[in-house]
Amino acid sequence: MHISANVFSAGLSAINSGQEQLASAAQAIAQQSSSAPAATAVPMIDIGNLTEQLLMLEQAKQMSELGARVISTAEESLGTLIDIQA
């Protein structure tokens, strides 16, 4: 059995993509809430855009978790191979 460095790279790439998407969605939410007019009693927030950004946050979380599971599985497989060879 051969554990490629590409597996670790794919897991790390998924985690990095998740973090970038998380930062982008969080920034969009922050900008939307800060751009609401202060003169009104109730700030006007675009619920559709907010919902989309919250879904992006959830997707980013799942992508990061998936990357971590890929790395963990590859690490376990590598450890098993090392134990078998020893």
C-alpha cells in the first residue's frame, strides 16, 4: 500500500479552501451589518444575502472538517503501514 503525499496535500488544500471561504463569508456578513443605515430604528438587512453567507459558513466548516478527516485517515494508514513493516 502506498500513501501518497498527494493525499496529505489534498486534505491540507481542503482545509485552506474552507478557511478562505469562511473568512470571505464572515467579512461579507460584517460589511452587510455595518452598512445598514443608522438613522432607522430597525436596520435593513438583506435576509437573502445573509442566508447565503451563513450557508457559505456552514459549507466552509464542512470542507475544513473533510480535509481534517482526509489527513487523519492518511496518517492512520501510514501509521499502520509503519507498524506492519516494523
